[in-house]
Amino acid sequence: MSHSAPLHRPGSEALKFAYWVPNVSGGLVISNIEQRTSWDIDYNRKLAQIAEAAGFEFALSQIRFTAGYGAEYQHESVAFTHALLAATEKLRVIAAILPGPWHPALLAKQIATIDHLTGGRIAVNIVSGWFRGEFTAIGEPWLEHDERYRRSEEFIRAIKGIWTDDSFTFLGDFYRFHNYSLKPKPLQQPHPLIFQGGSSRAARDMAARVSDWYFTNGGTLDNIKAQVDDIQAKAAQAGHSVRIGVNAFIIARDTEAEARAVLDEIIEKANPEAVKAFGHEVKQAGKASPEGEGNWAKSTFEDLVQYNDGFKTNLIGTPEQVAERIVALKAVGVDLVLGGFLHFQEEVEYFGKRVLPLVRELEARQPHKAAA
């Protein structure tokens, strides 16, 4: 039985916006610059309400099981996601999930329940894992790069099957189910949205087969277009529909000089030991892909100051400049922009007031020209 949605025409809908939930301490940059951001629940509840009012459709909570690289404290993603959903009315919150620590049966049950409790607004982001020290610290085996993606693909096939089949049987290399029946099923049909991240060949191929959404690290327009074209061609061959989200660290200020000065200060005040340690860990993960093209494989020191290469997307400048670059991303097939910010509450509000209306104006002026 196929659970694929109708094939998606890139650029045919209004761009969606998401923000990184700061449920992990240290903010979104490995820098000693002041960040008026907090990982506590009160700050995050208010931030979720600000984001919802500002026009953000999604929020993405992070998962970390152990401290490292400036992230000393971490709230667990599923529980935190539920709290944010309870504090909002329309916002959809995506909980980051690590196969290994989570089993598909547990995750499917948790999410189905929260879906009922929150009116069908929860989603998941399946993270294949980059932090080897985290896995070894909790006694989980650290798999080879492509094996991590093979496990994630089985994990996704399992949760989809549990959520949609009345009697689910699955015999994989990592997970096995025998006539398993989950009730109640989630409210969302056919199932809650499934996001995944990556840049490597294995990540893209997995997205083209099983994921609803693919998140890529920040990058240039050419780099992102190449990934989008590759995924969409493979998804079409598989009769599958996948949408694309891109990471960006957004610095929108009244003048370009102000925005560039903020970026310069972030990099100038970077914590070199933490950045280098993070770089060592993630480059091991990125270069470990057989083709050496995974996330972070070619990231510089400056790129690594922002966890997911968010500076590379270049959403740094005036509201007009940022809006134009966002619409250029849409033109190469991006469906969602995932934003990180320095001072989350005030900058998410500023983005909603000053940038989003310009994006909508530009979208209205450039109706999608369907390919002949």
C-alpha cells in the first residue's frame, strides 16, 4: 500500500517559515557574543506565541542527550514540543528524534497521543546522528554513515506502517514487528509529517523514497538547487513527493552595515576550542559518507560557528535584501526556510513585521510559471 501524497510542484505554494526552538542552552551560534535567548520553558512558550503571531507555521525542537560545544543544558524534544503545542493554537512543532535512543513503537505511540492532545499539530524530524560521543556516552552503538541512514529509513517505514496499517508486520535488519496494531491512530491523515535532515547521497536517496520533508544545511543557491533537482528527480522516479527546507541563520537589520557588523562580531567572538571540537565531530560524520559530500564536509571555521552552516544561505542584510534572497531560494525549489536567530523573541517579531510581508509581496508579483 502506498502512502505517498500527490506529487508536489515546487514553487506552487506560499513559502513556509520555521524557527529553531532554543530548547538547548548556548543559542544557535558557538560564540561568546551576547544572545538574548534562553533555553527555559517560559522564554520558549512566549517565543512560540510570538512566532505564531508573526506568521511562522513551524518550529523545530532540537535533540541532544549530552552536553558539548556550548550546549551545556538540553530539554528533551518530545516533552518540550508538547509544552509548546499546549501554549499555541496553530503552530506546528517538529520534534527531533534519534533512532537508537528511540524505538519506532515508542515514538509512534508518543506522537499519536500528543497528536490527539494538540489537535493534530505535531511532526517529527528523524536525525540520523552526527555526535558520536553522545552515542557512546549512553551505550548506543555508533554505526557507519550509510548504515545510520539505512536504520533511519527503516525507522521511518516502521512509524509510517504503525500509523497507517491496522496490523503491521515488518522484518528489517534493525526493527521487527509482528501483527502490531496501534490504537488510536494519529489524528493527522495519512500520518504526522516526517522530516529528515542531511546533504549526503544516502540522505537524499532516503528522502526521495520515504520522507515528507528534507532539511538541508545552509548553502549557496547553486548548491541548494543541485540538491533539490537531484532529490526531486529521484522522488519522481519513486512516485514519491518530498518538500525541501533549508537552514539559514537570519540577521535582518535596518541597514546592511548593521547586519554585517553583527555577523562579524559573532565570528570575532567565536569560541575557537568549541568550534574546532564541533568541527572535528561533524566533519567526521560528513566526510564519512562514501562520496565525502555529507553535511559539513566542506565547511570552514566561520561556517561552523553556526551549527548548520546557516551563514552560507546569506539571509543577512536589510529586510528587502533578506526577502529577495528568500524568494530566490523559492525559485530553485525551496518550500520552507528554517531560521535561526541571535535574539530569538525580538528578531522573530521583527522578521514577522519587516521581512515576511515583503516576501509575500514578491511572491504575489512573481506567480509560479509552471514548466511547459
